[in-house]
Amino acid sequence: MGGEAAIIVFIFVAVGFAWTWLWRQRVTEKPWLQEGLVDDHPSEIDHTQPPARTALYVFLAVVASVFSLFFSAYFLRMEYFDWRPLQEPGLLWVNTVMLVLGSVSIQMAANAAKKSNIDMVGLGLIGTGIFTVAFIGGQLWAWQMLVAEGAYLYSNPANAFFYLITGLHALHIVGGLYVWARTTRRVWAGHPIHEIHLSVDLCKVYWHFLLMVWVVMFGLMLST
Amino acid sequence: MAYVALADRGQELAHPHTWIGKYVWCQDHKVIAIQYGGTAILVGVVALVLSALMRLQLGFPDTFSIITPGEYYQAVTMHGMIMVIYLLTALFLGGFGNYLIPLMCGTRDMVFPFMNMLSFWVYLLSVIILMVSFFVPGGPTGAGWTLYPPQAILPGTPGATWGILLMLISLAVFIVAFTMGGLNYITTVLQARCRGMTLMRMPLSVWGIFVATVLGLLAFPALLVSAIMMIFDYLFGTSFFMPAIISLGEQLDYKGGSPVLFQHLFWFFGHPEVYIVALPAFGIVSDVLSVHARKNIFGYRMMVWAIVAIGGLSFIVWAHHMYVSGMNPYFGFFFATTTLIIAVPTAIKVYNWVLTLWQGNIHLRTPMLFAIGFIFTFIHGGLTGLFLGNVVIDLPLSDTYFVIAHFHMVMGVSPILVVFAAIYHWYPKITGRMYNETLGKWHFWMTFFGTYAIYLPMHYIGFLGVPRRYYANGVTDFMPESVQDLNAAITIAALFVAATQIIFFWNMLTSIWNGKKAPHNPWNANSLEWRTEQTPPVHGNWGDELPVVHRWAYDYSVPGRETDFVPQDEPVREGGGEHRT
């Protein structure tokens, strides 16, 4: 019954979040009584907030719902008799460390960008690249190990979910690496710091998010 | 802080000078809207022809045996999928969303014009992939638009090889396109409104499109997940959805998968999808009614709250599509309750539309006729929804024509009537020409009565227990012969309505050249899209300055005013003088 309780809690949190946001936008006011300019109104747009950041948050909400749907499918499928839990290779712990290090170094890059320290930004970005590529390589290696043990994609639903979800997660990271590469190239080409500040910051958000997805996913697989 | 609008802060609009740059690889939201809308309508015509083929088979099984049983199922599947996703979703969000959001919010374009353009081209790709499936070996999938496994990918189902694969890939591509568009719609509404345009001053069309986009972004992932997992089951032999099964006398390698799991995922997308189509229609119809009744929309706040509430509730009703699917019957109680609760905000909206008309100065122009027609068909379809939302009534009716009648009234005819209302309403702005009013009225009355002639009788044959999805009914004890007569009549009505649409296309196409030149604001409406300096608006929409909003969009027939409308960007008069209650 844990699943149902989690869903109900999730619904309440989502509704609460939406309601708070709408409340702060004053959806209870009567627009027909209100004339003229309203420059101090809370739902006037905050122009210090770059649209790309809003778009990234919305996109992460979409990605989050993709992964949570996979997780709920995982739970539902688990209850059938043919489910044999997968023995996760220990290598995944190493990969986790790699991904954490990637997150740490992108955080360093973002902090450095805030202080306009362009050298540290470059260093942080390169570190992020190395650790993240190491993570992807490690994931592929873990797949190899599983295949060598005879744990194929189709031999059990637990395996199928493992390959599918880790593969999808890796694909998202590869997508992030594309943006990372563009940002790094711009740092390399000597663009001024205010032009790359936002990109580094958005990369940071994305990396932390994918780390969080990975931790939830890995925890889920270890515990089942 | 001095107000600097987003669109004027160093964001350069690409102004191409070649024909291809202006109309093909174009980043102008208005051109993208027309590309989206045109593609959606074209592919919708394909679905219309498919429905005509099905009706010929059902109405005159002995005279017109044009299609085989397998082709019948392929037509059913493609008709449903095209109409729901590739026509309605794309037209409301990609078409009207693209056209109306920047104009109504007073911005120069979407926030990410390049991604917006990409969204259309990826959508076109998904349509092409879908159309290709008509020409591959085995033809398109015939699994029903819900694509239920196991039969969707088993031999014996039409198109169980290439057809289903192309369908799943096309859906995944469509979702990518929708996500790119959706990020734009949300970010533009949140971040690019002009000065003075608070959320509660936005026209309801924008509210409907906005909330529908949120629903789409959260619901389409469920379809993506189920499509990916089904592709894995089909290509790699996994058993996510596929149970142990004997097919054509042969034990397959699948074991232990859960078809009901697919249904949960599918309907977790599928029910919000109904509201992805309905909410923009609700919003647009509210604006059309208000403008042509020269009255403010009744209960604006309630309308906004109802849109949000319906959007939220739509995520917890999905299993009412599965009462007969072998799901745990006790779940049915929960889902019947939530389903009936959703009737409350929906009824609020219907009452408010009717009360907007009450004592209004009603102008029965073509868009208004379609909007009022929508109220009829929507109440009709909504009421039958109350029947089907209850488990005990749904069980006997679920597999009959009653369901066909219900969902065609509520999410086929009703949104399409709004599409027509919207096209007629904004046609002068989009093309700069007036359409032919007489032809428009003929189009309305023939379509309106025609659709009733199609779907009203289906309720009766549904009560008789005539099963849906059947290629031919044959001879049975419970069906009197008159059922076949009614089926023939329905077919004639369906062909009549299909032919009627020629009037619409003729009117739309010839008016581009022959129509009277449209004034900037032919309906004397308040919202910003009617306040552009050029008609049709140029790339960038506004002149040197963005509009500034001083009021909501519904100041019609304000006492003490010489005109019966006060546009949103008109400043407050010195000394007031208006009576506000």
C-alpha cells in the first residue's frame, strides 16, 4: 500500500504547490474592478529572471514525470510472479561517485562564474566533462558485465527496466553534454563572463537534477 | 524598476527577406501557427475520409463493400488517433496557441522562436511517419486508437508489424514536437506578457491554452513511456506488457507481462488528453461568446478557477476508461467519484456561458452561431458522460454505440464547432479579408443539424446493445431490423456533413482573394490581437512600442461610455466617470 500513500502525498504536494503559486499571482482579485497600470502587482513579470531558466524548470518537470512514470510502472510490474530482482554490479557505486564529482565540479564552475573567475569556470567545466564521460563509460561497462553474466534485456522484467531506465538516464546526460560542450567552447573562445554565466548556471541545475534522478533510481533498484 | 519588456531587451527578431525564409523556414509565430493549422486540417481530412469509408461499410454492408474487415480496423484506428492527436491537439495548441498567445499577451513573438519553428517541423515529421504507415507492408496498425497490447503487436491484428512500429515512433516524435512548443507557450505566458497584463487580465483563451499546455507536458510523458516500453516488447522481446500467450497455435516467448499496466499508462495520458483538447476550446468559446454578445464574460474568476480545477482533476479520473478492463473493481468506486466531481467545475462553466448570453446584445454572426452550437453539443455530450462515469451503468453500455455517441458529442463535435467558431472569428485578422457570411451560416446550420442526425440515433442503438467496433452486425436476436435502417440513415447524414465541409473550404479559400478587406477590429473586440497596426499583423506584431494594458479584456457595454467596448490598451480617463460594480 506504500505506493498508494506515496501517490496521495504527491498529489497533495502538487496541488499545494500549484495553489500557493496561483495565490501569490492574486487569482482571487476581481479584474473588472481594477483599472489602470498595476506596476507593483505580483503577477507583473520579474524581468531579472531569464526565460531560459523558466523553460529549463518546465522541461525538468517534463523529464521528472517521464522518470516517475517509469518508476511507477516498475512498482506495478514488480508485483507479478516472474519478477527476479537484478544483482546490481558493484561498479554502479563507482559510477555514482563519478556523477557526484561531476555535480561538485559544475557547482564549482557556477560559483566561480558568480565571482567572475573565468579560469576556475574553465577548470570546473573540464572536470565536469571528465567525470560525466567517466560515468557514461562506467554505465556501459556495467551493462557489459551484466550481459557477460547472462542477464540479458529480455530474460527478466527487472533486467529490462534496468537497461531501459539507465539507458534513458544516460541519454539525458548525453543531451546535457551537448550543452556542456557548447558552453565549454565559448569559455575556450574567450567570451566574456557575463555571456556564459547563465549557461553554466543552467548546466549546474541540469546536472544536479540528473544526479537526483540517478540517486532515486539507484536507491529504488538497490532496495528491490 | 523601469519596465523593459522582454521582447525589447536585445532580443533580435530574424527578419528574412527570401520567400522561403518568410513562409517555410519561418520563425514568426503567426506563420508557424498557419503551418501547424494547415497541416493539422489536411491530415484531419484524411481522417474524415476514413470515417466516410467506415460509415459506408456500416450503413450499406451489401452495396458498398469497399473495405475488408482488416481495413475497417485500420480505418478505426487511424481515424481516432489522427483526430485526437494530430488534428485537435496540434490545431488548438500548435495552431491557435501559437497565433493567439503572443498577440493576446502583447509580445512580439514566442520567447524561443527558433525552437518554435523546430516544433512545427518535428510535428510535420511525425505526421509524415504516420502517413507512411499507409504504404508499408501490412498497412497501418489496426489495433484500435488505444493500441492495447497484447493484440497490438501480435500477428492477426492488421498492421502488427510495420504499422504499429511506425505509429509508436510517430507518437514519440509528436511528443518531442509538442514539448518544444509547450515550453514556448508556458514560458511566453509566464515571462513575456506586456506591461499591465496581469494573469487575471489575460483573455480566457490564453488561460485555456496555458493550462492545457501544462496538462500536455505532464501527460504526454505517460504516452511516451508506454510507447517506448511497447517498442521494447515488440523489437527486443521484453515482457513489460506481454503476458504468456499462445498465438496462432504457437507458444510465444513472452511471459508474465501486464496488459493492464499499459492501460493505466495509456489512460493516465488519455484522460488529460480530453482536456488538452477541451480547455482551449472552453477558453476560446468564452471569448467568442463575450465579444458577440457585447457583454463581459459572466464570472471571469470562476471561469479561471474552473479551468485550473478541471486541469487538476483530469489527472485523477483516468481509470474510468477501464471499468471493463479487468482492473480491480473497487478502484472503480474511487474513479467514479472523481469523475462525477469534475462535473462541478464543468457545470460552472456551462452556466456562465449561458449567463453571458442572458440579456446580451447578441449578434448571430457565424462564429457566434458555432459558439452557441457548442454549448448545445457540449451539454449533450457532458450529460451522457454522467451515465458512463457510473460503474454500474457503464458496464452494459461500455462496448456499445452509446459510448461512440458520447465521446463524439463531447470531444469530437464540440471542439470542432469551437475550431470553426475560432477560424471564422479570427479569419479577418489572420488573412486581412472578411469571409462570406451567408456561406458561413449555411455551413453552420448544415453541420449542426447534420451532426445531430449522426450522433443522436447512436444513443438509441447503443441502448439496444449494438456493439461498437464491429465490421458488420449480421443477424442477431436482440437487434431489430430497424437498426440497419438507422445505420443507413446515419451514414447518409455523415456523408452529408462531410460534403458540407466543402462549403467551408470554398469560403475560406476564395475569401482570401475575393473577400472584402477586413478592418482592424471588425467585431469591436477588446483583446490586444485586434489592436495591431497592420492587419494581418506583420512580423513583430507591434509598432515601435509594445501595447500597455490598463484593464481586463471584457469591458463591453460599460455604462457611461459612448462605444460598447473599451479595448484593453485604452488608458483610464481623467476623472473616471465609469460605473463599476
